[in-house]
Amino acid sequence: MKRSGINVNIRRFKIKDMDAVLDMTKECWSGFSFDQKIESLFGRRGRAWWEIKRESIKAFLEAHPEWCFVAEINGEIVGYATYSVDRDRKVGHVLNNAVHPKWRGRGVGSALHERVLEELRNEGMDIAILVTSVHNVPARRMYESHGFKVVWEALYYAKSLKEEAGSIRAKRETKKWTETQHVSEA
């Protein structure tokens, strides 16, 4: 398939592709990861955000290698897309669509997305759904250009419990000290 003057080969993922897919995960998701945002606001909590994403992708691919396509250019894997199917409800879930930054803007993501949608149709799905961040403008544009409509918006909130816990402890200690002072004065 020719995209923006380059030949992109979209094919099924093979287990031998695992390292190439996992190796590009950090670069593909940098700037678009919820865990990265949490880490930037509150600091690292255990593993780095990209290690969490990498392990998530790895676990998914080990469980469902058949639900992934890769994009190749000149034999190099430059992107991947994962999906799942709910045969009872006939709903296909578009999960991850990742393109290495040096290959973005050349139609690779669209090619992967189109292949996933084709597969969902072949699997007998009636509806395709996906979730993306409001901040991921390139992905939103691509999905909307493929006919997806926003059907629900959600907000994710976070707050540090460490500061609050420290504040509550300080209040308790102040109260105990005050009560002790009143008792000793009597």
C-alpha cells in the first residue's frame, strides 16, 4: 500500500516482532500516556510510565497475538495497532495505534487503522469503538476522518494524598498537643 510516496506493508503481528514493537513503545507513546502525565505531576511511582505501557502491550500480545497488525517500511517495523472483539455484542475495540515519531504524518497510522477496521468487519462486528485522550489531537483528527464520532467525554482527576495525609497528621498532633496542654494546666 502506497502512502505519502512510501510503501507501507500492513501485516499480522508475529511473535518474532515482539522486540521491535516493545522497543518503540516509549517513543510512540511519549506525550500521549496517562501514566506519563501522572508521573510528571506526582513523580515516579515504582516503574516508569513507559515500562508500565511496555508490559501492558507485551501481556496483550502474548495473550492475543492475532489481534495485532504491524506496519513495515523497507522491512522495518514502524508502527503497530491492537484491537479486540466482543463477539456477543458484535463490538470491536480499537485499542492501540502507535507509529514511531520519525514516520508520523505519512499515513502509517491511517493505514493501520483502516486494516483494523477491515478486520473488525471481517470478524462480523457491527460497531467499532475506541478511547483516546482529548489532548491527542493527531489521533482525534485521524479517527474523525474515518467517521468516528465523540459519544462520551470523561475527565480523569488526580490529587496527592501524601500532602493531605501530612496535613491530617499535623492537625491530629496539634489537637493532641493542645488537649495535653489543657490537661496539664488543670
